[in-house]
Amino acid sequence: MLVLFGLVAMPYVDQADLPGVLQVLARVLIVAAPVLMPLGFFLSVVRPGDTRPNGLIRLTLLGGGCLAAGTLLLGVGLLRAGLLAA
């Protein structure tokens, strides 16, 4: 689901009215989320005998933060471009 969101969001990032650096940042943040979140889940219980996740579970939080920040940047850029105006 996150990969699909990332693919759908990319054309909108191109249309957003964001400076070059923020446009690249929004693109990287949106694409980083589908990588970081599953990585955190799988790496947090590497050994079969683990009953609790280790510290790498924090990668899921980092992925969620990336998704939120990238989506917020995209929304602001689209509002500035007038594409979300009713």
C-alpha cells in the first residue's frame, strides 16, 4: 500500500510549487517510508527465539515520520500551486 502511495504521489510532486531542494526532499521522504517501515519490522526480530523486538523497531517510527513529513510537504506544495483549491 505504501509503495502504491509513493508511485501515485510522484507526479503530484512534479506539479507542486516547491523550491528544488524541498521538492527533492518530499520525493525522498515519500519513497523512504515504504523501505524503512517493513525493514524495521523484519530486522527487529532477526533471531527465531526472540520474543520482544529490539531497537531496530524504531525504524518503523522513522518511516512513519518520513511519510508524514513528505506528505505534508507535498500538500503544502499543491496548495501553493493551486491544485487543491476548491
